[in-house]
Amino acid sequence: MKRYIFLFIILLVVTTANAETVTLKSGKVLKGRLIERTNDYIKFDAGSGILNIRYRMMIPEDAERFRADNYREAPSQTHPASDTLKKKTTQGVLSDMPQDIYALLESKIAPRDFVFEKTGFLPDDYRQVIKELRDIPSNRPLLNIAKAYYYLNEDEAAIATALKAAKADPKSAEAFFTLGFISWGNGKLANAIQYYKKAVQLNPDLAYGQIGDIYRSMDRCEEALNFYAEFRNTHLGEHKGTFGVYHSMGRCATMLGQFDQALEYFIKCLELNPDYAQAHIDLGYGFRLINLYDKSVQAFDRGLELDRNNYYALKGLGDSYYDLDQIEKALWAYQKAVAIHPDIELLSRLVKTLARQGKFEKCLDYLDQAEVLEPLNPAIFQGKGRYLLYLERFDEAKKNYQKALDIYRYQGELEKVVLLKQTIQAVEKIQRRNPKPRISR
């Protein structure tokens, strides 16, 4: 027996010798391996899974310690148009993203937060672009300058420059597309729709999807469907963008509760473009809405064949398997989805599914991940208390119930406070009858 204890101690020392620790503001200490640092968070392997831990969740000392190592190279002082910027990116995130800043500006304009967070391009890079292009008498540089201003949050300059480009060439669909995007980013949705509609008149390929997205964001799906019907009658025929129009119509119909009509639109979209992964995924969700879970599984499977790490496809597939009572398959899908993007809703479903199988230790592992995401969510501690109680780890169960009780008290949820007091008292009674505690994990 002593030999086993000695071996266990050696193993523990070996596995923790190089471990990092992160202390959260909630008081929880995580041990594990640092994988990556970014400007906003670290990726941390805590043993139960990869966690994205934001600096604001850490105690100030740890946040400063990790930030101090988050070094970014200063931007190049010279920036010829033919050069490719050296930049650090998250591996795999930008596999299809243009590597040159000019190529980025020539491509379809990307959201501001995406560009700064994912590409590594810094504000000085965009100021250099403006400086280099300002004196070139052509419409294309004007649009790139407008986009650079947009990325610098200088929205008035961005709009003014794009308007100058549109005035110089009134038939430039891209100028009106750029005006639409900048207006959308500024929250001026009515202006964005008008600019995008002008872009569509000049080039039907360019902006019909964006118009539908804005209408949906404004909860004006009827108008979106009317626009698409008019667009389809005016522009499409053999138009190569037809499948995208049907896809957008399907999404609008779904939001209006017209589920059968939505399925027709998605199926029509896939007839025109069978390899459109997102349409297969939306079709899967459409089948779920009318309780056709077998068909939803087929649609999600096809979507994953085309986009194997699609979070929403894995999440929908897990839900469909769960509803079909195929619990092992549901667990597989949920665990893959959580590895891509751990969120509270999905972690809750995963914990619920594991609990059905009596895998309470695993439930606790995933609740640890949930606690990192929402350290003041009382339901997480309540869930931990429940599963620790099932494992007869009474002292730990009481501690977690007490944490939940304290948070509910602070939130003024007095009924839940009373209920948890009664729960803790019941645990103490059980503990007195069975005083021998189980070994903690």
C-alpha cells in the first residue's frame, strides 16, 4: 500500500511540475497548461478541456502576468503595396484569408473586430495605406482608403471617401456596396439598405444577401421576402446567385414561423448548389422545428461532410440524437461542439446528457468549464452540489450549495435561498447517518 502511495505522489509531482495556475476572481484556482495568449484571453488546458479564459475573469495579478507575455511585433515602418505583412494569427482561423493588407482591402470588406482581432493588422498599417494611396487619381484607391478609415473607426471620413468614389463613378457597384457596409457598421440600417439596393441594381451578384441579413436583424422578414421575390423576378433566371437568394428566403421564412415554406426554399437552394454546407445545416434545423429528427440527422451529417468542424451542425446533430434517444451519439456530437466553442447553453445540454448515463464525475468536469465562463451563475454551483451529492461527497456538495445560496441572496432570490438552506440541512442529516466521506477527485 505504501508503495502505491509513493508512486502516486511521484506521478502527481511529475504531472504538476510544469503546470501553470490561473486564479479567477471567484476564488477558483485552475491548474493546467497554457496553450496560447491573445489580447483578450488565454487558451488554457485545464485537464477537462480547452478553456478560453478572459483576463477580466482573473485576479488582477494573474491578468497582468499573462498580458505581460502577450508581445506583438511593432508594425513595419515601410509598407510597399507588393509586400506581404508579417503577422501572427491563430492557426487555422485565417486559412482562406488574404495575407496582404491590400488584398484584404480588395476583398469583400470584413467586420472591424474580425480584422483587428484575427489578422494582426494594426492601426498604423491602415494609416500607412491611406498615406500611400491618397494621391493616386483612381476610384479603386479611394475605396481602399474608405475601408481603411472604417477599420480605424473614423466613420465620417470613411463615408465621405466612399461617397467621393460613388460620385466619381456612379456605376460603381462596389462603391455603393462599401457605403452599405460602412452604414451597417455604424448602425444606420435604413441607409445601408438603400446603398445595398443600389449596388444590387448595378451588380446583382454583390449585395442581395446583406439586404436580407439587415431586414432580419430589424425583424422585418416580410419586407425581406418581398424584396427577394422582386429580386428573383427581376434579376435571376439563370443567375448564378439564385441559390443564395433561396437560402436567404428560407431563413426569413423560418423567422416568420413558415416552416414548411422555409424547407421548400432550402431544398430549392440545394438543388441549385448541392455543396452549400450552410443550407444543409439550416435544413437540419428546419426539420427539427417540425420534429423530423431522422431527416435532421441526415441534413446535419451532410453539412458536416462539407464543413466538418461546424459548431452549429454539431450542436444541432447532438440535439437531434438526444431527441431520438441515441445518447452515445448525442454525447459524441456535444463533446465535439464544446471543444470548438464552449458556451453555457451547450455545456448545460452536455451535462444533462452525461447525467442520464450516471457519469457524474464527467458532469463536474464540464461544470468546471461552465464556471470559468460564468463564475457568478448560481445554477452552476447548484448543479455541482447535486452531482457531488450523488457521489456522496457531502462536504463538497454543501460548499457548492452554499455558494449558490450566497449568489441567490445577493440577487434577492429569497425563495431559492430558503430552498437551498433546506437542501444543505438535508445533506447534513444524510451525512450524520453516513459520516464516512467518499474520496474527492
